[in-house]
Amino acid sequence: MSAAGAGAERARRRLLVVCYFYPPLAGGGVHRVLGFTRHLPRHGWDCSVVCAGEEDYWVSDPTLEIPGGTEVIRARGGSGLSALRRAGGAAGGRRSGRSFAGLRAMSDWWLLPDSYAGWARRAADAARRRIAAGGIDAVLSSSPPDSAHLAGLAVRDPARPWVADFRDPWVALHFRRPPTAWHRARHAALERRVLESADFVLAASRTHADDLRARAAQPLESRARLALRRLEHLPNGFEPEAAAGTGAATAPDATHFTLAFTGTLSQMPDTHVFLEALHDLLARHPEARRRVRARLAGPFDVDYEDRATALGLTGIVELTGPLAHAGTRALQRGADLLLLWKPAGDGFRTMVPGKLYEYLDTGRPVLALLDEDDEAAALVRRAGGEVVPPGRREPLLATLERRYLAWKDGARVADERPAWIEEHTRARLAGRLAALLDDLVDARA
């Protein structure tokens, strides 16, 4: 019997979700949990969400709709990023990368595990009050920020299962270097406590799941061995355009060779690599200034805007700032070439950006600046896309030039949506989560 059928025959259950990012906040971190709350009810699971306030992040999208019937409990304020936003450091989706890096460096010293620690304490209080009111059958905390898991840990109770959902691995240990050995030890201890206390751990990337399984398989006498209860890889996935309400497909602009990047543009050195490669392309083919357009959509560091201007790319490169999600999907659909890159560093090999699944859903060509052994690179190649090394403009220039000249000669690439992408729709992933939650609750009955 399907999870949906089972849900119809028993009393409905309720999941309490603890996450920072939820509409109207926007950005890549929103859509996974939003998808859970949109699709779980059809499998018998209603949702209550403890999240940040409506103005507690520098990126928002008022067009994102909270599913009807979802209970939203807001723990307002308490993050360094919300303080930065109130101070006016991110107007219009623009911010200074240098000032943000300085703020983050300070928070790495004084706030554990991250600048959301104050919010997490209030979120835990709100979660306790909601649990005390009754009707909560399970709890799910979703990170980043990792502080969300400390809120989940704070309300852990043998009466109901707790699922720790990792969209990315523990940030300070994998994506940043802790400032001292003491900080590293504290982060490692907090991560271990969450991983070993949760009744179930979800990892959005297969690489992260494999890393955790390897730690759990260490010899018994090894201090590195991780005592996981249960673990599953549950990808980020995507919402098909029709289900997301993003409207009809957008045909590419026949008069321009359109390059598009969507997502957060912050602390990403390959943005500079792309701008320099595009500058070189225009130097080789001056007529391309009339024909090439690059739209980089999403919140960005002003450093990239300054660099584009210095390279003479005004009118060719547009840093749009955040778009409504429907606008982002339309831009993806209308591109001749979709671009993908990530922050630099070995830790980011575990990161599979949610936008990649949206890219593949469009069927448009994808060009990624990724290491060959990166999990996201494997998905791009599996879908027929192209991967070039990050940090090097020569291979990127050669690929852009080849693609541009083919377009100039009249070649148009037809949409080619991989059939396997259907396995990654958020409706299907929510069905898997519902079945998992049912098993956890039933095991305690």
C-alpha cells in the first residue's frame, strides 16, 4: 500500500519542522523544506514550521506561497545576517563581500555553531511550546544553519522521533576553517552529538551520506567511529514548472546568445573567472558584444559588479539581484547555456546546488565549472552537460567560444530533459520522507 493510501486509513499525523529559511525568505535553502510542507499532507502528514521572521534575511520573495493548512510559528530576530540586513548592508540583493566576510569571521570566533545561535534558542522555546500544546508526532530540523539542529536536539524526546536533515554538511567543519583547534573540537563535538542523537539522519548529497557511512564503519576501537542510528540520502530535488506555478516555457531570445546563472553569488571566485573569460571572448570576436548577453540572477557581492564594469562588460553582463522564483525559472528556460559554479574548496565537493535539478528540468544545455570527481559534475555529465575545471579561464573560454560560434552559425540546441530527473521531483521525495516518518512513528507505537 502506498504511503498516501496508508495516510488515508489512519488518523492524520503532524510533523514539527525547525528551519531558519521559510517564505517569504528566499534563496536556495528555502525550497527543500517548502517542498516538504507542500507535499507531505497528501501522504497524511500535516506540518507546523518554526522558522525565522519575515524580515530576518537579506533575500526575500513574496511570491512564494506557504501551502494552505501549514502552521507557521516565527521566532524572530537573533542572527548576525538579520542584523546586517537591518543595518542596510544588503540593499537590493547586493552586499559587500569583504564586509560580509569580516562579519562572518567575527561570528566564527564568538558564536557557536554559527551566527544563528541566538535564533536557535528562541526557536527551541517556540518548539517546546508547540509540542506542549499537543498533536506533534515527529520533529525534523533542517540545516544550514547548523543551529537549527541544536534547537531540534533541545526538544528531543523519546516520545517522538527526531530527524536531522542536512542540506549541506556541518558548515564550519566542511566549508570553513574554524579559527582555533578549540573551535574545531567544539564543532566536531556538536556535530557528533546531533548525528548520534537523531533517530534518523538525512543527507541531501550522496557524497555526504557516503562520508557519514564511512565514519560509522570505522573499527569499533576507533574514536572516529560514528554511532549513527539510521541514515538515508534524500536529494534536494526540484518542483516541476507546472507544479511550481511558473507558467509556460520561455523560448530563447533568437537575437542573442544568452548565458544564465541563477542562485546566490557570494564568496565565489569562479564568478571572476567567468567574467574574465567572457571579456576574452569579446576581445577575440568583437561582433559578439552585440550578440552575447549574460544574466546572473540572485543576490550578489558588489565586488562582481565592480569587476564587470572594469572589464568593459556593462550592457553585456547583468547582475539582476534576486528574482521572484517564477522569474528565475523563466530565465533558466530561455537561456542558450546555463552556467553552474560553486564556492571553492574541497569541502564543497559534497554540495549539490538545488538549482542544478531545476537546470536539468529545463532540458537546456548546462556548462559547469566543477572538479571532475564532484558529485554535481557527475549529474551534469549524466544529463549530457559539459564540465570544465574551476579556477581556470582558458578551458572556459574555449568552451564559450565553441558554443557561441555554433550559435552564430545557426545551430540551436533542442531541449533534452533527462528522463531520470523525474525521480527527483519534490512530490516523490516527500513521499519517501512520509514513508520514513511513518516507519519511525509506528516503531514506537
